[in-house]
Amino acid sequence: MTTAVLPQRRIGTSDIEASALSLGSWHTFDRMDFSDAVTMVRYAVDRGVNLFDVGVYGMPGTPPVFTDVLWSAVMRATGIARDDYLASVKLWIEGFGEEGFGPQLKNAFLRTGLQHADLVILGDLRRDDVRLEDLVGDLAALQSAGLIRAWGVNNWSAANIRSLRRIAAEQGVPGPQIAQLKYSLARRAIPDGAPFAELFASGFSMQASDVLEGGILAGRTSPSREIGRDPGGIREAIVASVPGITELAGKLSTTPAQLAIAFTLTHPANVSTLVGATQLEQVRQNVGALDLLERLGADELRSLVEPFWVDRGIVDPEGP
């Protein structure tokens, strides 16, 4: 059985329908041959992928990153119409100043060629000198101006998200619709915990990210590229779990990557799993994860991978 077209799910209470798999990451298109990238994206869109993460990931003092610029050229080369895909742009709290997020968004549009973002995701909250009321108000203005359609956050605590939603309700403006959260076979404590369950029950949604732990959960236990942070200091334990994951995948006639991705799709609040594929075959494998989920069912799959939950009791379910 082969999945024909990926299903779509609604982001929060917005009018945006996102594909079950989305494409992009910190470093994706800057690690690919351009022609291969065009072929991969064309294939992904043909299979139903409609959401692309195109954040500006370069930070002051760090080497420049061009994956978003290259993505823009890739999309032009594919000939895919703008109305046929969704673009998700990262905004960083570190860069929020007197002019709000406007300068960041303008720079993102310059680099990507976009005229509007369907979704913007606020980066981790690392400042204590920014009023949440100011963030909500600024994003409401951008939404009113037609520059963004909806917004969400990346790895925020449940308490801070509740505060954002309360402030938005008080101001009578749209609040956050989605949280991009680390979610994988190993990192489940936050998305599967009670604080976020309460949010999800109210219509809030999730985008699963870091689902392969930089490739480790796909069997590449010594990644050569920089990967995301390690909440709870559990990465060594995750590496140690890989042989067991590989063995289970073999018994299920699948791959470790497909097993890991299929697991993320079992979460009822997860509207889209973000993958950082850099090869056409990886996209094929990712799409095939939906066939594994259909074959096993969510309950059976979650039961089988329970032993690989590493951060349980280590990471606070409330979030950072």
C-alpha cells in the first residue's frame, strides 16, 4: 500500500490546512545539490506536502546560513504557484525591539521572495525584558496588515502560552494557534504531559520538530552537523536506545526513520511533523511512515515504542 496524498489538518482554530508532513529545518537546502533539491521538493509537493519551514536561522556572531535563500530559488525552479504551498517563517525574540517584528519579517521576505507568511513561529523565549502584551499586539498588527495569517511559538512553556492566549482574548485579537515542540520516540515528556494536554483540548495544536534527533533516531549515531539543544542531557541515552529501535523496525518490516516519524503522527494534536530531508529517498521514506501507521494503528504503535521514551521523569512537562 502506498499513501496517495498526505492528509491535511487544521492549524488551531485558523483557516489554514497543513499537510501531515512539512519540510525544512535549520540546515536543509544549504546541504544539497540544487538540482536534487528541486527534484525533491517537486516530489514532496506532488505527494501532498504543502508546508515549508523557511526561517532565517543566522544569528549575530555565527556563520551565515543561506538555506532560506536557496529555498526561494528552489521554489522558483519548481514552478509551484505561491497559492499551492504554505510558508512558515521564524521570528526571534532576541531581535524584537522598538519596531517590533517588522524589520525581521521584512528581512525574511527579502531573503525568501515572499510577500506574506502563512505562519510565523516565535523562537525560544530567552529574554525577561519583553512584555508578552507587546508581542501579542505587534503580531496582531502584522496579521491585520495581511503580512501573516497565523502565528505560534517554538518550545515555550505551557504557562507562557496560556498567558499569550489570555492576553490575546483580553485585547480581542488572534492568539497563538500552534507550538512547535520537540517530539520523538525519546522526547515525549512535554507534548504528552498534562499541561499541554489542557491546551490541546482547547483547540491549540502542535507541530512536531526534531523528530529524528538530528538523524540519531534514524541510525546515524554520530551526526557530523550541528543539531538542536539537548534538554535534560539525555542524548547519550538516546544513542544507546538506537539498537533497540533498529531491531523493532526490522521486526515491523520498516526503517527506524519511518518508525520514528510514524510515532509522531499518533499524537492527536500534531497537525504536521517537520522533517529535514535532504534526499529524495528520505522524502519517500517519510511519506511511507503513514502506511506504517495505518498498518499498525496508533495505539499499537505507541505501545511498541514505549520502552524508548527517554525523557520521562527527567524533563518537566510544563516546558522551558
